[in-house]
Amino acid sequence: MAARRFDLHGLAAGQGPSKRHVASVVDVAEEIVVQGPVQALAAVLARLWRTERLPVVPVGWEPADDVASTGLARALGLGSGAERELPLVRDDHGGVLLHHGRVEPAAAPAGRRLVRPLGRRFGAQAHHDAVRVADGPITRIDVRPDWTRVDTISAAVVTRPLRPVGRTSGRALQVACDPARVLRDGVAFDREVTRWTWYADDRVRWRLRP
């Protein structure tokens, strides 16, 4: 049976697929091929996970030509080798992270004097596994799945611009903070958060068709 193709090339930068775009993935019995940027692939994987079909439906990917897609395709070794089972990095709000996540200050309230983006900070406490990686005002936290290791994410905490960055590796990052904005593969979460967790779920794998 031919693979079912989901053409999501039309997504703009920072735009994720709607639920309607990915709803029908639950009806696919064989292989899925996602065409489009990183956030398209992440949305399809999240939908398959929520419907308990992720372990049984192989997923192929025809990436877009943006920088994030090119970087992820290289990290995954797309186009080489045989079908592989890969780790899945999830968050506690039902999303999937493939390339780059960020926790950053929330937008300034209306009427407040704007601060240059590099100068904005927010209070946060964060732990990467058992290691405390933030405790006080910070500029942002960047998170990436580590595709060279199993069930591992890397985190970089920026306390101030141009200051040394604290980098750690582990399975789970937990953040408690002032109201903040979260970006998942370039797409902003739909509301501000005060708690967030990213973790490599060692109970589940997804199948990548090269």
C-alpha cells in the first residue's frame, strides 16, 4: 500500500498545523510521509502519540528547505540507512519537540516601557534531572533533543546577554517561573506558562523511514 502523504509545505515560519490538518493521521494503516517544516513533523508525531498509534505507523519526512529543517534532517541522518526507532521528547502539555525549544520572558503588558529583547529577563527556577540549572532572573532557556544519545536533551541557560552559558545534559528539564512564553520548534504555545517540563520519554519510540 502506498504511503499516505501530508503536504504541509504551506506553513509559515512560527505557524503550526491546525488540528484539522493532522486529524486524519489516525486513519492511516501503513506509512505516513510528512512534507514540510519541523513543526509539521512534530504535530503529526504528537497526534500519533495521543492516539496510541506512534509505535506502529512508520513515518517518513520530506523536509522543507529552511534552516531548522535542514539541521534536523542532518541530525537524524535522513536519507541514509534503514528504518530506525528513535526517542521521543515530549512536554507536559501534549507537545513533541524535535529540534529547538525555548522558554523566554512573556510579552510586556500594554503601556509598559519596552525593553530591548536582549535585556529582558524573568525569574525562574529550573532543574535538569537532579541538577539545579537556574535560580533567579534569567534571559532564556534553550532546549534541544540530543540525537547522538538515547533519551537525552541538552539545555542552555542564559542568565545575561554575553555572559557564559550554563549547559547541561539529561533526561528531563523542569521549570517553574514568572509568566513566560514557550516556543516549540519555532511555534509559540498558545498561552503564557508558569510551569513547564520537557522530557525524553523512555517508554515510547517512533519509527523513521529514511
